Amino acid sequence: MNFSHIWGHDRPLSILKRVIANKTLAHAYLFSGDAGIGKRMTAFALAAAMNCREPGPDGGCGVCPSCRKVAALSHPDVHVMAADGEEIKIDQIRQIQASLSLKAFEGIKKVLIMDGAEAMNVPAANAFLKTLEEPPGDTLIILVCSMPQSLLPTIRSRCQEIRFLPLPRHTLAQALITKRGLGESDALFLAALAQGSLGRGLEMDVETERAKREDIMSLWTGLGQKSPGEVLAQAEALSKDRDRLDHLLAIGVEWLRDVMVFQKADDEELLVNPESRELLRQWSDRVPLQRMLLDMDLFIRSRELLDSRVSAQLVAENLLMKLGKG
């Protein structure tokens, strides 16, 4: 495991390689960015680089016992902490503080990777602040975080923050071709859905995602032919299937975006659904831009209402009734 295994992220990697070469590594880093885009993998690559006996320009050699142990999550001096349930608790912090206070067992540097640092509750965060203020010697701390704004400002200010951006679509597609053996069209399709996250792209199934889209489009386009009572019945059923409701909201935004891109740019490389070119053309010709913008806003506001714990049935009823009037 070394930096050569990281797809994209040229700027974060160049920063890390430079500080390693110049021996100016900070004692604590905050790797921030969307979930699944490579922050955690980069943290392990950095841990391997710090403990490799024969490091090279890409960090760890990848073959020595230390590198192999880091890759296998079995290195005694590389500690990984994640939420216990929904939170990282103060007892976990106290336990890791005790471990970090000891000398390295076999490595060159002790490393703590806190995966999902935003999960620290307030007592844990306050206790961890002491570790950041007075880090044990030869210790590297890496906070991996998707929501850095939720961290205590005092914690964030004591770390060197490195921001990881979503992977470009073609970079992500190439990674999926290499890692999963997908064809180019399938890889580009999943890359668009994954929104820059290699983790999401690796988890998605092409046929499943296409079937979801057919199901949602059938539901959506059939609303205009249903009575108000039938629409309300569909809304009630949808509210009890949160995954399907979530997919309707996500696919609705994605589809309208595709129609508007097709209408204004007609650039297939920008489309999530290039195989639906003829249907996109029909929507572009038939649906006024103002109507598409209103529906886009409706999907986005419905998502916000669900996230703020408004009744799923009320959200679904409002959504389907308004879409059915289109």
C-alpha cells in the first residue's frame, strides 16, 4: 500500500510527498472531503510510508513486513479508531491515549488514524484536544472526516487540513474499468452516479442501478394518468419504502439535470444517462425549462424536508401530487 495506489488527488499527494521528502511532517493532519473518495486509503498509505524501512518516491515499498502489516491492518504501531455505535466515546480516547504514550513496538512512528472523526461526542473531543496539544513523541495523528465543520474549532485549528475533492468523472471511470473490469459505457454510467466517490462506484451494481431508474421513471411518468386518490395511495406506499423514496429524489434531480444539459449543450460526455438520448430529446422538446426548474426545486426541497425529519408521508404526498400536475 503506497501513494501509487491512490487514484487522482494529485494535490494532496504532492503535499504529503513534499513534507516527507523535506522532513517537515506535521504532528496532526485533517483529511477532509466527501465520503468514499480516498481519504482513508491515503491515511494508510501515509502510515506505511512513515514506517517503511525502504521508502521510495511513492512512500512505502509495499513489500516489506511493515508495509504488509499496514495493508493487513495488523501493524502494532498503526492504530485505527472509529465510532463505537454512533459515536466515538471518551473511553476510546482514553484507551488510545494510553497506547500512544508507549514507545513504538516495532515501527519508526506511531500512527493514529481516526476514521470518521466527526463522530466524536463532546466529552471525547475535549479529551482528545489534550492529545493534540501535547502529542506523544514520534506520533502522527490523522483525522479522516467528511464533515470537518462539525469538529470543535480548537481541534480543527491544531491540525494541518488537506482537502480531498471528488474525483473527475473520467478518472473515476478509469478506476472502475481497472478495478472491476467494466466496459467504458458502464464505467462512465456508475462514475456519474458515484459523484466523485470511488467507494460508492465500487459498491454499485450497473444492472441494479438501471433497474432502479426504470422503476422510478415509470412511477413518475405515470402520475399524470392517475386519479388523486391513486396518487395519494402511491404516496402512502412510497413513504413506507424509504429507499425507493430516496431514489426517486436523487434520480429526479439527476434526470432533470440531464434533460437541461441535453437541451443546452447536447454533449453526451456530460450526461449521466447517455443511453437514454432519445428519451432525453423527447423531454427536452416537450417539457418547458421553467417546469423543469420548478420540479428540480421540488425534489431538492423534498430532500431537505426529509432530512429535517418532516413526515415521509407528507413529503411523498406533496411531491407526487405536484409532479402529477405537470
